[in-house]
Amino acid sequence: MTLITIAAPAYNEEKNINKCISDWTKALEAEDVKNYEIVICNDCSTDSTKVVVENAQATNNKIQLVNHEVNKGAAAAVITAGNKAIGENIIFIDSDGQFPTESLREIIRGVKANPNTNIFGYRDIKKDNLPQKLGTKLTSFLYNICNPKRRLKDASCILKSFTSKNYQNLKLKSSGLNVSTEMSSRSAELKQKYVEVLIKHRPRVHGESSAAGVKVIKHGIKRVSILIYFIFRKAGIILGLLNP
């Protein structure tokens, strides 16, 4: 099978990242994927995330660690991990442990069945607080208004797989937690083929989400702003003023 990359951002995930790496490896092995790499971007963590990943590297040479010298935010870490990936298919996932092994297996099965197509996960029930759940619903609602022929059940879910070529064509520019929404919007703009698969989502066990507390409002505003930006971009493309 062609090379699969697992690409993940990590910021202060010392209590989660080792379990995540173990879960990702188990998922790959369970789906008989031997040709893989795991690329983790440590976004200048202030805890022992870097050391934990380095220890994992010592027992698995398929793990690649990339370090940001300054904290750049979740989106930048996702983009760095994606840019370092060399796989023909790149699977993006969080390192907070909220996606169980079976969810990653569903994405891998989708990749194996559709190697030339993007695979987008959608959560049946998002195991987060109420404001985050409402933000996710609103994001998908606004995305679907903008893209009625390319509707998604969960536009802001990060658990997605892109072919290497499709990922490179996205030319992502997001900051904060908005990268998953930009992924969906750019993919729609470029009319990339995709398949949705149902995945599970579980509560975070350790640490705190980057969108916890009042920060959920800040990130919600940014997500809405990105979707409004793409609505105007779509109008510009239709009028011939912009290129996709």
C-alpha cells in the first residue's frame, strides 16, 4: 500500500500524546498498514510533550517530530505537520485523545477504499461543552449555506484525509483553531472529491481545550469570519474576479 502519513499538532499534551501515538499505531497495524509515518508538530509546548515524543521516537523510527521555536497556534502546527508529510495520503488528527482508535480506523478504511479521494470524518455526537457543540453546528450550517452542492455533516472536524496533491493545492493560511473549517471550505472551492465517514468522539481526559472557557467565543467569531470570507471569495470566483 502507498505511504500514509498521520499528521498532528501538539501543544502541552504530555499526558495525552503517548496514548495517542499508541492508539494511532494500533489503528494502522489493525488495518494492516505497514508503510506509514507519524508527523507531530510540537507548537513550543511548555510541558514535557517534546520529551515524550522523543522517547516514542526511540522505539519507532517512523515517528517524526517537528518543533516550533515559538508558539504559533493550532492551525500553524497543523499546517507545519502537513507540509512535512511525504505520504500519498495525509490524515490529520488532534493529539488530545478525543478520537478513539476505531475512528482513525474508519478513516484508514476510507483511504484504502478511495485512495484518490479526500476522506472527511463527521462526529455522531461531539463530546465537548455546550458552547463548543453549538459552535460546531453553526459552522456546518453556515458552510452548507455557502456550499449547497457539497454539504458536510461536520465541516469543522479535524479528522480528515487528503491526497498529497489535494492538500498542497489547499494552500492553507489559517490561524487559531480555524484550520479544519478552512480545509473544508478550500476543498469545496477547488471541487475536490470527498467521501464522508461516521466517526466517534470522546471527552478529553487530560488537559484543557484551546477553545475552553471564554476562548470559545473568540474562536467562534474567527470561524464565522472565515466562512464569510469564503462566501465573498465564492462571489468573486463566480464573477471572474478571483481564481479558485
